[in-house]
Amino acid sequence: MKVLAIETSCDETAMALLEAEGGLRNPRFKILKNIVSSQIKIHAPWGGVVPSLAKREHIKNLPKVFDNLRLITRNRQEKVDLIAVTVGPGLEPALWAGIGFAKEIHKKYFPKAKLIGANHLEGHLYSFLLAKSLAANPKRPAANLFPAIALIVSGGHTILLKMDSLKKWEMLGETVDDAAGEAYDKAARMLGLPYPGGSEIERLARKGNPNAINFPRPMLNQKNYNFSFSGLKTAVLYYLRDNKQLTPSAGGYNKQKADVAASFQAAAIGVLVKKTLRAAEEFGARSVMLSGGVAANGALRGEMLNIKRKTGIDFFVADLKYNTDNAVMMAVAGYMQYLRGKKRPLRAQGSMRI
Ligand code: KG4
Ligand code: ZN
């Protein structure tokens, strides 16, 4: 079936069209169209996403992105069976923009299609179905990857889940304060790097020594699967306060700044990887799935691959562009939700859970 997805939960206006088949045993996807229109430049001066600006930009961009998909041309109209629109979690004004647009095109162009509300976190979670190592091997049904441990690490969430199947999972733990991506963004800001800071810290960290500063690894030794990143953030703040030559006003790049970035990253990733491995061992996982914007981080992906090498537990992660917000993952989540027969109201729910 053809699935059209619309994603506007934060600062990306995204749409995608996928061909989906295979059902709950062996879901397979062919990406036909994929557009992400980023608002980063608009929000960067504020150091974070401004909800009212995000809504305004989505309303402006949605028709443009839809036109660029070229589903409706003079002599042809693409057939669409399912429309999935993100209804949460996210910024409610931004979500409403996407929901309103989905209703409009449903009525105008695709009245026969089914229109469903989809969960952004399920989009991240299911993005492992796009992993090349899985997609390239049709003889390996996704239904055989379980039990699995899934780590979702984004700007708004840090969640560890145990998945028993493609439709059944339970949350093992989550962050009790900041999300991992949020910590990256805040540390980047303290170092004078532009927003969003995740990829900036990663780039700077490559030039630094991860063992230079022993930043705290919060909750690492607690026997639960929760995370905490605000103590790490504060430790970076104090370190910079006590080492004034490193503050943004001191300007310019120096080796010590790279050491701060590398040491911060080592602490953040260290906790994520250790807790994921511990859960995988405790629950006898056959696979580990990684998703969310922070999953675009090369060091984190590398550490996860090391687990695979050392333990034989399989590891799945989508290509970089499907880790940060996009509509391809929402089309995947929409298809999975359709197969599961789960209904969600077409109403923005900012703090929707997974
Ligand atoms: O999933 P996402 O695009 O949006 C949310 O749903 O939150 O995640 C965005 C987050 C931001 O905090 C960004 O700094 C972080 O993902 N991020 C990274 C990298 N690329 C994006 N963090 C670390 N390393 C990266 N390469
Ligand atoms: Zn996201």
C-alpha cells in the first residue's frame, strides 16, 4: 500500500511517500519521495525552537513541500491508501498545523485514503525497519529480531524499551530530567557552538581527548534503567566557569575546548551504551535498536557496533537522515499502526507517551 506521511512536531516540515508491504511479519518499505524542510536558520538566533514561529513556518512550508512531492500533476494523480500525520508528542501549535493540512489534502485529493494520527516516538522506534542490514535481507523477517532492546535518544526524549514483538513493548526507563540531545544542545551553547549543537559537539569532540576531564556519569551504577543528564550539564558549566579561557567570549577554537566536547560526549555516550548493554544482557535480547536525533552520532553508533562485535547481539540503526526528524519514519509508524489496528484521534497531544 502507498503511505503518505506528514511530520511537523518540531522544527522540520517533512513529507514522504512510501510503498509498504509484508505485514507484521516482514514489513518492507520502498521510499518513493522524501522531503525535509528545516527551520533551523529561523530558530537558531533564539538558541532553541520557538513554538509560535514553528507554527507560522509550517503553515507557510506545508503547501510548498506538498507541491514539491509532485503527487498531483496535470495529467496524473498518485494513488494514496493511507495518510499518517504526527499528532504527538511535540509542540502543539506545530502539530496542529500538520493535522490541519492532512485533513485538507485528505478531503481535497485523497478522500478514499484512510487518515490516521501517528506517534512521533513510534516513528523513531520503528525507524530500525529502514536499516540497510535489515532491508537488504528480505529472507530475514523483522518478526525474528525479538526480544530486543530499543534506545530512543532525541532532543526531547531518552527512553529505553524492551520489545517483545513488532507490536508489543514496555518501557524500562527514561530520563528523569534532560534528554540526551538536550544535554548536547546545552553543552554546545556553553561552548559557544551554534544551535542545534549535537553534530557540532561531535565534530569538535573528534579533535579532543575523551579522557581529559572526568565528567560525572549520572545514574550509571543505579540498578534501574533511568537516565539523568542535568548533572553532566552542570558539571560542564562549572568546568567552564573555573576555566575562563574556554568561555565563548574568550573566542576561537582551542584544544581544551575540544577536550571538553570529547569528555562530555564520552560521559553521555558511556551511560547510554552501558545501560543499553545491561538491559540487553538481563533480558536475553537478540537485537539492539537505536533511534532519534542523537543516533546520528558516529561515536554512539560505533560503540553500539562494538557491543555487537563483543556479544553477538545484533544491532540495527537507520541511515543518518532517518535518525533526525523526518516523515519517512512516520510513514513506517503509520503503516505499523494500521497493521496493529490502533486508532488515535486527530488531535495534537504535546506530551503523548509511547
Ligand atoms: O529526533 P530529533 O531530530 O528531534 C526530536 O525529536 O527531538 O533530535 C534532535 C536532537 C537535537 O538535540 C540534536 O542536537 C541531536 O538530536 N543530534 C545529535 C547529532 N545530530 C543531532 N546529537 C549528537 N550527535 C549528533 N551527530
Ligand atoms: Zn524526533
